[in-house]
Amino acid sequence: MSLSLITILLLLGTAQTQRTTPDFMMEYFQRQLQQLEGRLIKCEQDVQHFSQRMYEMSKEIHGQTSKSNVLKSEVKGHIDTLAMRLDRVERDVEYLQNKIPDTDQVDIEDSLLENQMKEAKLKKTSVIPKDKDCSSELVGIKSLKIVKKAGDANGSWMKDPTKGSAKIYFFSGTRNSTILAYTTLKSFTEANSTKKTEVIHLPFPWHGTGHIVYNGFVYYHNADTNNEILKVHLSNRTVTDRLLLPGAGRMPAYSLSPHTLLDLAVDEMGLWSIHADPDFGGNLVITKLDHSGLAVEHTWDTNCNSRDAEAAFIICGTLYVVYNSHYGGRSSIQCLFDIHDTIVAESIPALFFPKRYTSHSGLHFHPKDKQLYAWDDGYQTIYKLDIKKI
């Protein structure tokens, strides 16, 4: 082989070596990059898995915290209810102590015992004095007068029984903050009654249909609370008093009127509230309120249940509960509770209302007119009552 041929072969081998070395390095770097990319993908998967676990743990902790808060709230509610019950028991014990004379002493003369019983009776009546015109009971509904159809299907309307005024107050709906006031019943029924309307804007909206106008103030359930009663001056629209009614607002006062948790009423004795108590099977509870300071005077657990009830009203300290059916029909008074124990409920037959439209969403008794101002499926209705002396 000649020298020139050997030289050519050497040059070709060197060239091939020079070409092979960069390719090898590229393959090496590609393998390293692939391994690094695989590690990054695994790291990202691990981070996502860790984040998912953290999210699940955070969600579980949040759920456990929510359950703890609910249990805490329930325990607090039970404690508050128990405290309210204990306070009521103490009041009832004090009431019974005032009612029943102490007869543990020996050798008490008959005259002394008689005097003690008279004093006990006076103490009983002094707890909630009976009005001089309250020796009466409801025996029937005399007549029905449909006054007008206005507003929503649910609502309430009334007059202020303490002012001797003929002004009509109109509450439309189950949540609102605007009252319409009309000078007389006649102006309310006129076709152009809106031109003679006074618009009253309340500082807070009401809830339900259980509000009442009394002595120049409107008392109503604050819509943003479970059991707060507000007392608002009708002239300057300011809140003058407020009351959290113990045990109220946990269920509707009447199952056929689920929008009303607190129902306020007025009779010859003053201001009352009515609510249902789930701890007593849904039976109604009535509370005598001091209208001036909006404070609780006394509370009674009644034997009247809220199931299938649509409304109620109070006359002379006696609760009359109106029942109906879910399909609508003829309403009737089937249960009553007298705080003075002068009316035997079992001896009173069911009192039926005249045939009307559907059912009452509100009933308000006017102690001077002896009439019920009813809201019947958007119809403003007046019932004249038959009340007799007993």
C-alpha cells in the first residue's frame, strides 16, 4: 500500500471519529434531559398529590369545625331553653305559692283560713289583673263582611284600639318595611284610596303577619332575627324598645301559616305574644307583655297544638285557636286556653266561621269593636263576634 493511500485512510478515520463524538454527546445529553424531565413530572405529581391531600384535610377540618359550631350552638340553645324553663318553673312555683295559702300550721281558725284563701285569691288576680269587662266569653261569629281585596295573598290589617281612632293600618306581605295608613275604613275602600294614603317606612322589615298597632306604636317580629320583637313609634319611625322572646322563633306558630313565627295580639288586658314550642310537641305558648317597657310579665304553656292551626286571637286572657285543613275549607275554633280558669274548654263546642275563600293568614281582635280583622287570601274581612257575659 502506498503512503498516499494510508494517509487517505487515516484522514477518513479521523473524520468519522470527529462525526461520531458530537452525536454521542447529544444522545447523552438527551438521555439526561429525559431523566430530568421524568423526575420533574414525578415531582409535580407528588406536589399535586400533596396539595390534594392538604385540600382534603382542610375540607375535613372545616367540616369538623362546622359540626362543632353546630353542636355548640345546639348546646347553647338547649342551655338557654333549660334556663328559660327553670325561670318559668320558678315563676309558676311563686304563682302557686301566692295562690295556695299556707295550711301547715295547726289549730287554724276557720275565719283565719277563709281570710288566707281570700288573700291568696287576691294575690292570684294581682299577678295578671282581670279587666272589669272581661267576665265574658266568645259564643259565636255573628256575621262576615268582605271589605276589600288588596295586596298580597298573605298580610294583616287592623286599627289601634287604644287611640279611639278610625285609622286603618295595612300590612301587605310576609316581609316588608312599609305600612299604609288610611284615615277611615271608608277611605280604605274607595277606588282612589291610594291618593289618601299615608306611607310609613319602618327602620327594619317585619316577618310574618303577627304584627300589631297599639297605643301609637307598632310591635312586630324583626325579619332578620328568630325571636326579636321591635317596638317602633309610628310618628318618628324610631325603635323605642326591643325584646328577645325566650324560647320563641324555633318553629311556626301555626302550621298552616308557616310564615309567622311570632304572633302578637291585643285584648282588653293589653299586649300578648303567641308562639309554638317544639319542646312541648308544638303546643302554643302565650306570654303577657308589658307594652310600655316591652318586658315579659308571665308565660303560660297551653294545651292547644299548632298543627293544622292557621291563626289565633285572645279575648279577656283567653286564647282561641283557629284550625283548618291544608286544602282550605271552613275554619273553626277547636281549642281555647283561659289563664283565669273561668271557662271550661271541654264544655265549649267548636265554633265555625262563615264560608269564605281559602284560609286566614292573620286574625286581629279589636277589644272595643268586638270584631276580628281578618286577612283571607288577599281579602280584607271583618267578623262581628257574639260575646256574652258569664
